[in-house]
Amino acid sequence: MFRIIWRLFFILVCGYLFIEWFPITYPFHFADILVGPIIYPLEFFAASLAFFFGLVISLQLFRWFFQLTLKKVKQKRSNR
């Protein structure tokens, strides 16, 4: 249970860091999305890493939850 809570916290932190580090200015212009990584490459790289690690941990947690659900469904079918 502690591992799940730790992963959820890590996903939350990665999402926050991605939002903070991704170079978007307001008002939003599409050209800023294209030029931002060129002007601020370090922030873009850090945001990309945070997004990637958050995505990997989310997919692992989703896979675990999906396997647990399938196991419960199979267990209910075998009891019948």
C-alpha cells in the first residue's frame, strides 16, 4: 500500500514539475509552443523528463490495477 501511495505522490510531483517547467506564455500563441523549446532548451528537457517519468509510473500503476482487476474477475468466475 505504501508503494502505491509513493507512486501516486511521484506522479503528482512529476505533473507539477511538467506544468512549471514547460515554457508557455499567456496569452497563448501557437508559435510560442514551437519556439519555446529553442529559446529555453534546459527547461524543455527537464519538463520532458518529468513528463516521461510520470507517464511511465502511471502506466505501471495502471497495469498493476488492470492485472488485479482481471485476477478478481477470474476468481469470481471460478467460484461459480
